[in-house]
Amino acid sequence: MYSYFVLVLLLGCLIAFTEMSTSLVHPWLVRMRGGEKALEAIAGLFPDADIHTLVCDPSRLSEGLRCRHIRTSWLDALPGATRLYPQLLPLHPAAYASLDLRGCDLVITNDSSLAKTVRVPPGAVHVCHCLTPPRYLWDMPDVYLESVGPVQRAMARVLLPRLRRADRDAAGRVHHFIAISEHVRERIRRHYGRESVVIYPPVEPFEPERVPPGGFYLAVGQLVPYKRMDLAVAAAVRLGRPLVVIGEGPERGRLARMAGPGVTFLGWQDDATVRRHYAACRALLFPGEEDFGIVPVEAQMAGRPVIAYRKGGATETVVDGATGLFFDRPDADALAEAVQALERREGEFRPEAARANALRFSTEAFLRAFAGFLQGLERG
């Protein structure tokens, strides 16, 4: 439940923007992940705002988003678009251009791709809540192209420079940027030459299950190359430690071939199951470089320590030596050494300290900061 202070602040924000027609834009709505949860929180500030997106699968959304008026692009009418939208990337700019935002006074793009390229009406204010400058364009194109064939790579060499120009040009037309972390703020500055305000994403507080921590380590996330789940599997096999992996994705087969008998793959699980595993694990392994990373915050919310790669958003959410430990090289040996270090110091990590740290990133804190930012625009 929101505190009285936050409710008053949100009410003030709604009153301030009552006369403004607002539209929200999100790249695609095909599952509930961190970006979609942020969209749901932002949408709560604007109960009458339409949500515009390229494609949508309502069956995989939360009730809070399913009940909203969601407008999709013509891309959504193509057979299999909610599965094949990544392969349809060359069509994305035209699909974004087709979204009709006429009559809007305020456009908020919740963007990790090219949503910021939408056509904003003249005179409207465009606020980009930037989850990340698109990784497939700027920082990790080689990682994204690892699994495609030579024809697709040749096409990408032609397409990606054009998309970078379109993305950078669109960033120049955004009136205000909000970054989800200092890490993303630096990338916005580096790729777009723009400044931004940092507002950390919402992590819904929950009461941890009262279960004694088990002997297994835990890894949670999409099984895609940049998440580096291979490091977690390799370190667990090397040390002979049990590891539970929760998540699905194209890396599943490769990871399973690497794994020994002590590694268990559970696939996708609902929030309640994930939270039970947070509470019961010895520690969370978080080997990838993330823009923010909600999973480490959730693990700390359950009172468990985190072992994370010292790069990206985790450096802003994990307190070294108090709520977890970092490793400095992106290899399995470094992660294994960090696991052994944590085991030597296990008694130093207090559940109440981890939980207190995680509560800094609550939904309430996000809404307070976001509403305050919008009120500042209204006063300006």
C-alpha cells in the first residue's frame, strides 16, 4: 500500500496534468518483465492514457495492463508478429511512425528500443523513460548477431548504421530523458550526447518466505547470451555446488549440455515460485552486465546475498561486503572464487541489511520520484 504522503503527491500530479492529453509508448507488450512493470507503474499515474505499442499479447500481461486501452501498430496484424517481432526489426521504424499520437500534449516513451522515434505532435512534450539505449545497436551488436546466419549478418551490416542514425536523431528530439540507473545515464550521454535524470525502476516489495536458506545457489533471468548464465553454470560445475536456474530462452540447450547433475533448470516460473527460491537459496549468482537488474534487488528483498559482476546496474544496488560480493572478470574462475569468498564470510551477510537496502528501490519510491519529476515540468 502506498503511504499517505505518496498518495497526496500522486493526486497532485494527476490534478496538475488533468488538462493534458497523455499517451504512453512501449516497444512491444509480449511478456511481463522489468520494463513492463515500470510501464504499469507509470500508467497508474495516467488512468485515461492510451498505451501505444508495436505488437501485443494480452494473455501474457498483468491485469493492470490488460485492462488498459492498448493501441497496436499494423505490425500486430502480421501472422506470428508477437513471436517474430525481433526478426521484423527492419519494419519497426515504419511501424512506430504509424502510431497515431495526434492531440497529445504529453508523450512518455518507456523505451529500450526505437519507441522514441514515434511522431510526437507539434507542441507536445516528449519524456523518454530510457530503460537503455538499444543494446543491439550500440553496445552489444556482436552478441546479438552470434546466433544468426551469414545472410542475416550481411543484412545487419547495412541496416544497423541506419537504425543508429534514426535512434540518435530521435534522441535529439526528446525534450527530457529519465535514466533507470547511473549506468544508463552514462550511456545516454555517450551515445546521444544528452543529459538525464536518474530514477530507479520500481521493485514491488514482498514479505520473504520464512524458510531456512538451503544449500543451493540460484540464477534467475532470460537464457540469452548477454546474461552470461554460462558463467554461473560453469562455476557451479567447477566447484561441485548445486545450482537452480530459473528462466527460459535460446541458450537453454547449450547451458544444459554444459551442466552437471547438480544443475537444475526449472524454466519459466511465476513470481511466487521465484520468491520461494530467493528465500531458500544460499545466494543469488548474477553474472551479466545489466542496465539496472531487478533480480538482485528481489533477492535482497528476500534477505539473501548476491554475487554479481562488478559492472552495470548491480554496482548501484548491491553493497559490497554488506549485501553481497562482486567479481571483476567475466569468467567462470572469477565467479567461482567469489562463491568461495562468500562461503568463508557467510556469517557477515545479515538478511535485514539486504532487505533494508532493497526497499530503497520500492514501487513507492519510484512513483514518488516520477510524480515529482512531472510536477517539476508542470511548474517549469
